[in-house]
Amino acid sequence: MKKAKLPGNNRGFTLIELMVVVIIIGILAAIAIPQFTKQSGKAKEKAAMGDLKSFKNAIELYYTENSSYPDTGDGANGVKDALLANGVTWPKDDPWGGQYKYYYKAGGTPVYYFISSKSEMADQVIYCSQTQEPTKGSAPDTTGYTSNPSS
């Protein structure tokens, strides 16, 4: 029996042509992957800032209702109950898998608090306080503060 021949050139791709295509795909991936990871990091930072804004709003609402900021305990005057009463879960994991921390410094007027989360950069945190909106920067000095969860 004779094989039927299809009209035209029936040659496939050469090994060189296939290698060129694989190299082009590799170059495109090398360009795209770092851009994706950079955007992923920015999204995590924005998510953390949104969470901190929610915490700050709930704590400020607690202050309005009680004329004091919640302490770091888990009791009636603690941050956990203060946030839960305003619909915010505490403790909560941050976008990097760690936990947000609430820092509280009593004794003196005014009482200070801030909330922080470690970012992917070891020396940077995302934090807010009663006087500052969520921001990224160097970690505030925690001397004299108690925290929840504890360090």
C-alpha cells in the first residue's frame, strides 16, 4: 500500500525554532514575574493600611463612648472587646501571616496608642496612631508601651 501524501510542505518545526520560542517565553516570564511580585507586595500593604484604618476607627469610636482608649488586656476595657463591640475581629492576621499589634501607653495625658504590622521589609512597619493615619515607615519606639498580642 502506498501512503497518501498531503499537498504542500509537510515539514514540522526544527529544534532551533522550538528553542527560540522557549527562550522568548523565558525572557517574557523574567520580565513579568518581578512586576507581579512588586504589585503583590503593594496590594498587601494597602490591605494592611485598610485593616489599620478599621482598627483605628473602632478604637476612636470606643474612645467617644467611654472617654478612654482600651488597654491591652482581653477584659471589658481591653482592645479585643472594644474592637469586637464595633464589629472588628481581634487578634487578626496581617497580610504577611503575622499578627497586628496594639500598643498602649497609660499614665499621663494624653494616653497614646498605635497599631502596627510588619511589612515584607524587615525594618519597615505599617502603623497608625490616634494622631496619624496608616502609613509605612520605621517602627515607632515602643519603650513604655504594653502590647496585645504580647511581644
